[in-house]
Amino acid sequence: MLTQAPKGTKDMLPSEAHLWQKIEAVMRRRAALSGYREVRTPVFEHTELFLRGVGDTTDIVQKEMYTFKDKGDRSITLKPEGTAGAVRAFVEGKLFADALPCKMYYLNNPVFRYEKPQSGRYREHHQFGMECFGGKSPSVEAELISTLLGILGELGLKGLSVSINSIGCPECRPKYHAALKEYLGGRLDQLCETCRERFDRNPLRILDCKEEGCKQLVKDAPTILDMLCDECHDHFETLKSMLTARGIPFTVNPHIVRGLDYYTKTVFEIMVTRGREGLALCGGGRYDGLVEQLGGPATPAAGFGIGTERILLEMSNQGVTMEAPELCRVYVANITAADNEKAYLLCQQLRDEGIRAESDLCARSLKAQFKYADKLSAKYIALVGGEELERGVIKLRNMNTREETEVPAENAAAAIAEIVNK
Ligand code: HAM
């Protein structure tokens, strides 16, 4: 083989297409029901957007971005997440001047992160995300979480747990940073090397470190939920009440901080209950400062992103299957090579009637065409040629019952459609 797909990427083969398409259809329908419209932004952006938007202390920006210089010597980065691009489009398109909230979703956006590949973790993955601009009420987060659970439920996934936290705002977070640093300051030697680096620049991230030593240490750390300002506290309490009212079970996990810098107040994750630790199905939260930070007017916002590959993985883990669509209802076989053109014509006419039809593209013998029709699980075979055609008819065989009918060769497509659509 000339070359293989790059490490950490995955082909979506035609045999899996119906799964992706089903997921996309459910996402589109549920997003539309919640008033979200689709947005498509470029696969690459100016690197500056992510440095400013995602945050230059994050793992994504420090280690994982696919960044290169283009021929005009501009620094370009393949999208490492969807939010920053959506915010840029919101600002550049002046959508803030329209009626707010402005609700948008992106569907199977390719996202690139130079990560260590493993099951459910790729260097290119695809995200569905919903972003809401202009809503400051916690009902935005409640709506996002409800819509997301609606999608996952409709896809047949069970055993999902919603974890929520509040990481405060620019008013209350600095106080918490100080308290956390005071607690950790005397115990730096117990932190892993990465967390020792995080201590000065981004101490909150230490809270969700997966290293055992760090996990033990932060168990007794002060929690931000005890230090929220009144506004953040009320926001969080209202969100909890709304989720409860809707019957959505959730846990409050003060160690969820998320790996991106833009979050304020609410952060949330959806985990699979019996899964590997650290592999979230979905992550999201509020980012009230980001629009302004990227040059727009101060606009509260919140959203989430979910990886389609992880949904597929979880569907497979839970044994959720989806029926593959019919490949071929009528196989139009040509009896001799000379009948191939007529078979081709009938096949096209059947397709015009909305019937999934196939005819021979490989110059196969009649026997080989039958074999192929069987592989396609064709429900009917139309036989074009022979003495039937001389009599002005076409023979149609039902492959399940073996029953045979004859239809007039003239207008055969309409007559066949009537039979096979029954
Ligand atoms: P994130 O948590 O970095 O958040 O990613 C969101 C989701 O993308 C994850 O929960 C997971 O399903 C999927 N994902 C992330 N990395 C990978 C990977 N390497 N391989 C496969 N799937 C992956 C964000 O990206 C935020 N932009 C979410 C957001 C939107 N927050 C507000 N609005």
C-alpha cells in the first residue's frame, strides 16, 4: 500500500455512513426544535484566534494545535475546537445587532488536536456543538443540556451522567485562585510536574488532573462553590432547580474545570457511567467574556461540543444498532450484453420513480448478475431481454417469494414501481 491514513485519523467507510447520517438527522431535528440554526465556519483560522480565544496556558494551545505558515507567511491553525470560530463569525457577521439570543449549531465540524491517539481519542475528530449568544439566564444551560440529552436519548444511549460545576466569574474567581494557591503552595512537592507548572499560570486545572497524587491532594482543597459571588451562586442554584424540574439527574462535581480558558460560571460534562475515566462524551459551559475578548460587544454566551466518534463508540459499547438502509430494491439484469443499454435505461427510469435500482456496470454474465443482486439483497430482479422482450414484456421476480410477474416493456418503470412499492 502506498501510504496509510495518518495516525489518529479514521475513515468513515460507506458501510458506516448510515450511522453518521442518523446521528446527524437527530441532531439537526432536535437543534431546530430548540431554535438553533446551522453555522459553518472555516476549517482553519488565524492562529491568533485560538491563542486569544482558547487560552495560551491550555494544553490545546501549548501542545496540540496543527499550526503552519501559509504561502503568505500567515500563521494558520486547523480548528482545535468549534467555539472560537463560532464567536468570530458572530462578531464578524455583526449578529449581535440582530434579535438576541442568537442560537447556532455546527454539525460534524472537523476538529484537529495533536493528541496521543487511543480509543475515542483522535487527532481529527468531528464535533456537533450548540452555541447560544445573548442569553445570560441559566435557562440557556438548562436548554442546552436538555436538548443534548434529548439527542442522546433518541439515539438509544443509556446510563449517562450529567456533572455540573460553577467556576465563578472575574469577580469571585481571583479569590478562589488565592485560596487554592494558599492550600497547594505548601504542598508543591506532592504535585505532578505538569501541575507544578500550572500552579502559577492556571491553578484551577490542577483540580481535574488525572495523576493519583494530585487527585489525592485536591480532595481536601477548598472548593469554589463555597466562594462564589451572589450572582454566580444564584445562577448555579437556578440551573440546578431547572434541571431538577425537568427530571434530569445530575451531580455537582467541584473538580470539573474543563481544559479551555474561556469558561465563566457554569461548566458541565456528560460522562458514560460505565466507561473509562477521563473520556467525556460531551463538554460545555458558559463563556460570558469571550465575545468581548474577541472584539465584539459584551455578550453572555454558552454552549457545548460533543464528538461524533465518541457517540459511535458508546453506541457500540451499549450494543445500540441501527438498521442499514436498503441498498437495492430492483436489480435490472440484462440477459445478454446487447440488452445492457435497455437495462440501463430502465434502471434510470426506476430511479426517477424513486426506486433504489441497479443495473450491471461490470459486463457480467446473467449468472454473475444474479449473484451480485443477491449480495445487494435486491428484493426484485427485472429481467431485460430474451423472448419476453420480443413479446413486449419484462419479467419481474420477487426474490423472497420467487413469484414472477410480467409487466409491459412500454412504461415498465411505472408498472414496476407500483408493484415494488406495495
Ligand atoms: P472539549 O471538551 O474540548 O470542548 O471537546 C468537546 C467534545 O469533543 C468532547 O467531550 C469529546 O466528545 C470530543 N473530543 C474532544 N477531543 C477529542 C479527541 N481527541 N478525539 C475524539 N473526540 C474528542 C470543546 O471543544 C468546547 N469547544 C465545547 C464547547 C462549546 N464549550 C462551549 N461551547
